[in-house]
Amino acid sequence: MMARKPVTFTLNGSERAAFAADGQNLLQFLRQEVGDMTPKFGCGQGGCGACTVLVDGAPHLSCLMLAEAVQGRRVETVAGLARGATPHPLQEAFMEHFAAQCGYCTPGMLMAAKALLDRTPRPTRDEVIEAIGGNLCRCTGYAPIIDAILAAANRRTPA
Amino acid sequence: MALHRGRGFAAINYPIGMNLGGDPSQALVHSNPDGKFSVALSSIDLGQGMKSVTRQIAAETLGVPVEDVYVDTADSDTGPHCMGSFASRGTHRVGNAVIQAAQEARAVMLEAAAEELEVDAADLVTDGRGNIHVRGAPSRSITTMAACQAAQFRQGRTVSGRGIFLIPLSEVDPDTGEMTPVSCFAHAAMLVEVEVDDETGEVRILDMQSAYELGRALNPGLVEQQLVGGAWMGMSHAAWETTEPRYPDRSHGPVDFNSYLMPGPGDIAPHHISVLERPAPDGPFGGKGPGEMCANPVLPAVCNAVYDAVGVRIDELPVTPEKVLRGIRALGGARPRGRL
Amino acid sequence: MIEFRKEFFADERDDDLATIGQRVRRQDILGHVTGRSPFYDDHRFEGLLHIRCARSPHHHARIRRIDTAAAERMPGVVRVLTGRDVPRNLNTLLSLLDFGLDDEPILAETKVAYRGEPVAAVIAETEALARDAVAAVRVEYEELPHVLDPEEALKPGAPVVCDVYPTNRFIYHGKYDHQKLRYGDVEAAFARADHIVEGRYQMSPIEQAPIETCGAIAAPEVNDRYVCFTGTQGLFFSLGTAAKVLQMPSSRLHFVGGTVGGGFGGKVDSVHEPIAILGAMLTGRPCKFAWDREEEMQVGAPRGAERWYLKDAVARDGRILARKFTGYFDAGAYTRLSSYAVIKAVGHLPGPYTIPNVHADVHCVYTNRTPSTAMRGFGITGVDFAIECHMDKVAEAVGMNPVELRILNAYRDGDMKAHRREAKNCALVECCQVVAEKAGVTLSPEARAASSRTGGGGERARLPAFTRTDQDGRVEGFDTGSYARKTGSAPPPRSESTRHTTAAPQTTPSSQPRPAAPPPRAPQPPAPPLASGQRADAGGSMPPADAASPPAAPRRTGALRFSSLSGFRRR
Amino acid sequence: MSVTVETCATAAEAARALGQGAQYLGGGTIVMRRVNAGDQHLSRLVRSTDPGLRAIRSTSQGVSLGAGVTMAQIMAHPDLGFLAPAARAVGGPALREMATVGGNLFARAPYGDLAVLLLALGAQAVMSDGGSPRPLEELWRGGRSGLVLSLEVPRPREARATGYLKVARVHPVGTPVISLAAYLPREGGRIRGARIAMTGMGATPRRATAAERVLEGAALDAASIARAAAVAAEGLEPLDDALATAWYRREVAGVHLSRLLEGLERG
């Protein structure tokens, strides 16, 4: 069998350690070894964004990232988006604006949107479009997602 | 270079559900002791909102708040048979099965309430807020919770119901094609405005004006999801998508989303939707099912708009810049029609 | 940007319901935005094994030999499945509805009919190891001539794509090699028309492209049952297919699904469930079988390409007097659901218009490409594209506003439709009027005054005085009715003869010892209908066919009838 | 294939470790996709945590970009405005956090949205095997030895001299049908040292030498732009792929080149 390497990192604020198989990507690592099932597999090619997570605050495609490369780094997934039972303003806006249908692209879409709002609290519509440009949705036609992200930005109390 | 604008129109209808071999779906409804209801289905929610629309249908039929109903799908050990989620059949077929099951459960709930209130069940109505009372006498009432508790703990009744809806098999005459294909039809009309670059053949979809008739809109939010997303898919089919760019040749088939093209968030056009609601006589509360038909008018409307803009007929999908450019070359230049 | 035009048909609705009509949030939305909605692959299993398939690199080839020895020896490889491991290695989806002949192997044994067809399934400890082992599966092929264009496939001498249908056409009702629609007399109308408008339209093959690819996880459950978590669009469709293919009572199968990452028609084919369960049966461990994105796009069944020829007879004033269709559904190598799409399309013709003479010949054609299947708008999207592009040409031919033309010809309540049922609950006129109003398209007073609820019926409700029929495409000897009854009975116990009986349509019985090379098979003209009938019978309860002499079967008669629900009554 | 991954502290060690049959793993956007697909040609992956590979240094004539510098780094850097349009053209925000300068050089055509601008600017690759920096075309001609450590990118004499245009079917993130970059420094109103590059017109980014010749010494005006556009595809081998046929790329290369140049002319 392949060599397995210990990886220590922060997942949604808490220290985690697990073994990664050689060549295992971050998506497989999070889902199979760590047990965070919220990032989704859509293509394994970097083409759909369903696996988007934040690494040190920046969006990354976990299917194209070597698991061991997050050693000592800060990883965020949608599992850590809500504050306890209180949904993140993005989650609230997605629910209100019917911005999800099958819900499979939603975790990646939300993390791409969070990356945007963390850096640009009041984005323009074009900035939102740019921010989710790498995230495919086959159901919604994008309009409700864009509207939800803009609504979340306007609702969000300045951090 | 020149950009040419054109408008194209299309109108369609859409048959709801399938008929081959008969088209059945079943539902089971039962209440907890406290009057909260579960709906068991083996139907599939693949984003269209099956769980949500059947939940509303059950709540409306039972006469309880929608929060008091939860739809569980799909487990073959607990959910009764359903053909599946395709052919725009879900809302219509499963919805009708849920109504039948919920009616049976409601009847038991009202009998239980009648026994508690010592009145005739036929005189009882629900207020949709969790109460059952005598028609015209709101003071003589009992909560659905109390009624269901009484049914289970004092009266020994199961507040439950079974439902099935079947569109029977349609025979097809081999010689004439005579058949009963479906039970009802949804309708749509669409006008698309495009802009065509006569030097590159690139087509931009600028605006969509549509009218969709889909029976009663059981949940306007779910309807909007289907129509907005479906029209996007129609755009996509019209001018982007193909698994075989050289059909019937099999070369250059896309193997990823970089080469399988779909319009991105930067390509979408404003879509102005009007919804018409002509209830289907046999639909759940008149509902039909907008899930599939929403994409269909966009394909021809885009092709007709391209013709209107530059005079090029694209009769082979998708409408690629190359096909448009070749067409313009063949005409010796763009020939705007301006017919709409 | 959505408005609800409640003023239309208000008298047919009571708008005072409590929950119906309310913009209630989705029941599943919290799960979606928290990433907790349980898609099939979100269920974790200890010791999960991964299945990947070795696939044909050829469009069409005879399989001489499948050598899995090297793959089986590789580290982490638990088992390699071939067609011989599949209890009933021949199926067609709609056999659950007694519609059509079993034509598609789960894992190809004697020949492959499209590039990407699976010939072996590797079960390994990890996905990576499964991929490595797949690369080590050695298959000897003898390439055969292939055909990719549906009209080419119908020409004499075209390669036979699927031995079960030797003329490369699905057989309808045991009587014709296409589905007919005959209503009135189009030829007479063409003779007296002011305008004839003709067109050819080609719909492209399209991938459903759900962001969640197709897949299933199966595991041994207590009490000798198997649980299968799946992304199927039809839970009992997949359960029924697995029960048939695995020759297993449905009571031993527990299917869980219902939360699916998009389907659009691409998750009906039940390709993954039987193999995942078979893997769990033969290894005793949980097995996952899923497509990667490349497989989803090129091996997964797309919306099939359709080609339509339309010819209209049009009067000077824009009334369409006759419409003639010739349609070709490119089914790819096997039937899947294409046979039904043709029926659905024919029931839809001539579109939402009242046309007194309609004629259609629609063919379900086999070619050496990935089998096609359902997709959103199945059977309708392609022909609507053709019809509505054609309407635009008709409008131009008669110099009419395209919206007006639709309203003029629109079907109305009470009109007789070409499939001989009365139209009701129509609303095409109103949709056209609303769009015209919104888009500033000027309509004539007549068009503005038109209504779906008036002007229909009467003359328009009458069936044609005369309908021209014909026997073109007549086939003899098919009796899929008997086939239906047979699959309707409890599946026979697994035995060589059973297995080969179901495989009998193949000209090379797999009873021949491997790696014996089958007799070479040059491209042959389509077998005469009688032969095809015999094959259909052989696909029934005949003893194994002998390679040398085709089975001499008693001729059966009687048209195929869609027998309702036989697959379900027994439950 | 099931792979082993070796992590080296320095680029030099990584270069040594590469040896025979190993593949360097940079940002992962190219190689990890191959790993995920079970590419049987991959067995050993070598990566490096050398901070030098992520370094951006301004030099007298231009800038030095470590091969591991990401598109996001370029976009965020105050001195790299002249590269930002091309960096932004690569994938979406998440991909740009991972995709590196070195990787973009070897992205399969028609990719190479940044590489095409680097080619137009005359950037040179500094290799691990020492020796003088190599022109990109030489790198692509093969004979590639060792690891690309960094790129030396000349800073355009005048910002107005560089132009960039990406043509894609999907927006905002799409694979290029063609991407074009032009560097047209002018002396006394005359173009001196014209460099024009395109992706989608060959197996690697290619220079449109015919168009360059037309423009050399000319003033950038409607006439010279038309002449350049007319020969835009001359000597190039347009790709034939799922996005477009070779015919289409050849037909529109000139159209897009003239649009790019008209933009430059307007300034």
C-alpha cells in the first residue's frame, strides 16, 4: 500500500490531525480521512468548483490540492460557516432567495462567496459574477445565487 | 465590425408525465401522537423541489400548518412505489397520491375530533393553523394535536392514509398512432433578443421575454427556480452545449467543463417572466409541472433571433460562432431581417 | 423578474388556499446551505471498496479475449468482474414495463458496440489502485466496421450495431420498424397548398451534466440483504433493474436515495446499482461505483441527437393545412429509453397547433455511439426546436408576423388533435398574447381577441373523413408479447442455459470455450425480418442458439402490446 | 498511477530529485488533475517548499517571477499591473490562488493565458541547470532540461505599448478560443521591436511573426492594423478542438488582432 503521511492543520477553527495517502488530494482527505463531507466532488479536474474550500482565507480547489500541502495551515469549509445554530448571512440569503435547487454546488458556491465578502464586503454585481466564475451550477441559472450574495453583503453587519 | 440585433419568437406546449406502461405513484401519510405528520415517499428530489411541494400539498389537504408536515424520501423499505422523478410527472402524479393519502388521514383526524367534541365529523373544519372547529362556531374547537392524541391514546385510531395515483396505460395504434399520451399540457411563449457580431459570428443573448402557463403555481418560489434555471439551460442548449462538436463524427468530444460549454454567470441575460395559471382538471390543486418545458422555447427562439439579426438560418444545434460566420460568408455579409 | 398574471383564467381558480400558492421555503434548504444534505456519496463506510471499469477503445469490435490475470495480481485489487459474473447479463431498462427486448449487456462479453462500453469492472481498496488495475486489464479486440450516422445506419449493408435489432431499428408493436402517425391525407393537402415549406433540423447530443456524477454505494446489510445508496432518479426503476440483473428478489434489496445532486434525465439508467451490489455480494464489503467527470461526459448516456425533416402545406392566409414529419432518434448502441422517446414525440405532433392533416414516420435508430437516454424535455425538446424554427420559416413564406402565425394556428379547447384526442385546458394563445404585449409586438385585432377557450371544437373537433394509411416498414415474426409474459414470470434460476438463452441473440454463443476466437463477422446486410423474428424468439425461451445454424423458431404472431405494470403488480 | 510524493526544502534539491521519470508538482492545477485521473505515466512527484519559488523581485530592467508565483500573487502585486490582465484571465479566483507562472508555461494549448503575454514581452526562463536564461520559444521547442526556477520579465517601456485580449465562449471563466498579447513599443511614432503572441494558434503560444513584420517600423494606424490583421494567422497552425475548428481560429485571428491593436491605437 501507499505511504501515509500525518497532516496537522486547522479545520474550521479546531486543530485536526489525520493521515493522508501519498498523492491524495485535499477533497478526498477531508471527506474520507477527516470526515467533513461538506466539500463535494464534481469533476476532480478543477472545472466545477463544488470542492471549493478556503485555505488561509483564500479559495482553493480541494480536488487539485495535495492533502499534505495544508500541513500547518487554516482550512475552512461550509461546515464551519454558521455560528453555532445561527446561519451565516450568506446561508440566510441563499435560503431566502431560493438560491439552491439540488444543493450540490451550494457548499462550494458559499465558500467562493465568503472569500469574496471577507475581502470585499460591498461587492458590485460584476465582482460577484467574477467571484463565482469558477463555480458551476446546473440548476439555478446563477441569477438567484448572484442576488443572494448581493443581499447577504447588504445585510451583513460590519465585522 | 458591426453588431446586429435580432428578435426571435417561439411557442410550445408540453405533455405532463409519461404514459408508457401506466404511470403510478404512491404515498403514505401518518401522524405522530402530537399531530405532526410524516409523508413517506420513494420519490426523488433532484433539486426540483419534490419534498417541498408535496409537503405543501399534504399540509393543505390535512388542513394543518406546513411546519407540521415533514416529507421523507426516498427509502424503498418505508416509501411506497413511485416510478421516479422524470417526465415532469412528480408534482402531478405524486402530488395527487399525496392528496389521496392526506384525505384519508384527515378523515380519521376529524372523526377523532368529532368524538372528542361530541359532534358530527361532517360539521368540522380545519383552520390551517392547527385547530379543528365546528363550522361557523370557532369556539367549539380542538387542536389537531389533541385530536391526534385522542385518536391514538383514547380511541385507538391510526391517523394515517394511503394514496396512489395512476395514469393508466395508453395503447398506441401501430397504424395511426392513436393514443392518449398524457393527461394535461403546460404552455410557453418566448421572445429572445440577441446581438450577433458579423465578423466573428459570436452571438450574445441580451434579453428574454416569456410567458409560461403551468397550471396553478403551487409554490411561486419553486416555479421561479424552474423557469429561471430552465431558461438558462435552454440558452445553453441553443448556443453552447454538445457532447459531440463534430456530430456524427465522434472526435473532439469534451471530457471536462473546460471543453463542455455552458453559459457562465457572465453570459446570462435578463429574463422577464409572466406566469399564467390555468388549473389542470386532474392536477393537484390544478398544478401541472414546469420542470421540463421551461427550457424548450429558448432553443428555437434563439435560432429565429439569429436569423432576424443577420439572415442566417441555423438548423443544426448548437448555434456556434463558426456556423453563424459561415452562414454570413455564404450570404456575402449579414442580411438583417428585422421582422419582429 | 417574475410576475403572476392572476387575471388569466381567474374564474377557473380559487386563490384562497392556505399553503398552496405560498412562497414557502424549501424543506431541504437548510441542509443544502449547511452542506449536510445527505447525497449518496456522503454516507461513510468502513472498508469501502472502489469499482472502476475497463472500457472499449473501439466504436465496434468483437471481443476475442479478456485477460484480467495481471490486474487481479495487483496490490489492493480484491476482485475483477466480467460479464460471466453477472447473473443475467442482458437487459433493457423498459423491460420493467414489458417494452422492448433485452439488448444490452451489463459488462460486454462477445462484442462492444460503442467506444467506452464496459468490458470488466475492477474492485480495489482505493480509487487510485482501481484505476491502475483497469489499465492492466488486457482485452483482445477484432475491430468491426462501425456506423455513426442514423441515416447511414438504415442503408442496406450498414454494420449491424445491435444483434437483437438486426435492421438497426427498434421494432414497434411487433409490426413496424418505426412509429407511425397518420391523420388525414397530407399528400392531398400538399397538392392544393399555396406554399410548401420544407426543412431539416438536427438536435445535438447533450450531456445532462449534473454536478454530482452518477453513482451508487452498496453494502451487505443484516439478514442477507443489501443496502444501496444511490443517486438514481427512479428508486424502484433501479431496484427493479438490479433485482432482474442480479436474479434476486426485491425483498433482499434496500434502496436509499431521494437526495440527488441534479439529474436532468441522466440518472434513470440504473447502470451503477447492479454492479455496486454485485461487488458487495462477491466481496462481502461495501462497494462504490461512480463515474468520474470524463465518464459522465462520454460514457454516460446523453440526450440523443435527433434529426427531423418537416414539410408543411400552407394556405395564403397562413393556415397550415398539412404537416409531414420524418424523424430519426439516434439511440446509440442500445435502446435504454430512446424507444419511448419516439412514442412520446409522436403523441406530441404536430406541436401545439390544430392541423387537419398530419403524417409522421419516426425511427429509433441504433448507431455505434454511446447509448442515449432521457433528458429534460425528453422526446419533445428536439422536435419542438424543429417545429418552432419551421414555424418561423412558414411565417416568412406567407409574409406574416411570427406571433400572429402561432395564434392563428394555435390549438384551442375542443379541437381534435392528431393522436385523436380532444384538446382541453389550452393556453397557447394567451402565452403568445402576453409575450407580444410585453415585447411590444403589434398584433391584429383578431389575434388580440383570440382565446384558447373560444373558436375551438365544431368543425375542428371532427376526425378526418379519410386517413391515408400504409404498411411501409412492416416486419414479420416479432412477438414481443410472449417476451413480455416471460419476463413477467419469476426469473428462472441462474444456469448456463438461462444465461445463454438471454444472450442468444448474439451470433456467437458465449458457451464457446475461451479464449477461442469467434468466427470473423464481416459487415452483413440487415437480416430479413423473419430472421429478426427468430432472434426475438431466441431471446425468449428457446434453447441456446447454435453458432452454425440460426435457431429455427416457430413463427409467432400478434402485435406487441404495452402490458401495463407487469413489473410492478407482483410487488 | 498510485504516486509517491517527495517534498524538497530547496528548488535545487527538487531539481536533483526530479532525475528520470519524475514529475514536478507546482500549484497542482495540471499535475493533480492527472493524478486524479490515474495517469499511468506518473509515479514520482517532486515538490518544493522553497520560498524563493514564490518570490517576486523587481530588477532594473524588469521583474523576476519565481516559477511558483501564483496568478493571485501577480494580481495583488502593485508593480505587476502590466501582467494583471493576463493573470486574471486564468481560471476563477480559486484556481488563480493555485495556478503558477511555471505551470502556465506548460499548460496544454489552448491554455497559457499568461504565457502568451510573457512571450510577447520577451520573458526568459531561468533554469535549475544554470546557464543563461532561455527564451520561452526555446523552452517549448523541447530540449527542456531541469526545472524552471523563475522568469525574467522585461518591464514594458511604456504601459500603452502592451495589449491583451482573451476570446472565450464562456464568461467570466472560459477556456480561450484564442488569447492574444501584443507589445508594440514606439519610437518617434514608429513601432520598434513589435512582438505579437497568440494561444490557440499552435501547440504552444506562438508569435505572429508575419503581423510583427508588417508592423515593424510602421505607425500604428488603421492601414497598418488592417495589413497586420490580414496576415495574422500566417505561418501558424490553429488548433482544432472542442471549442473551435482550425478554420474558425484562422478566420477570426485577424479580426481579434485588429480589435486588440485598435485598442492600443486609442491608447
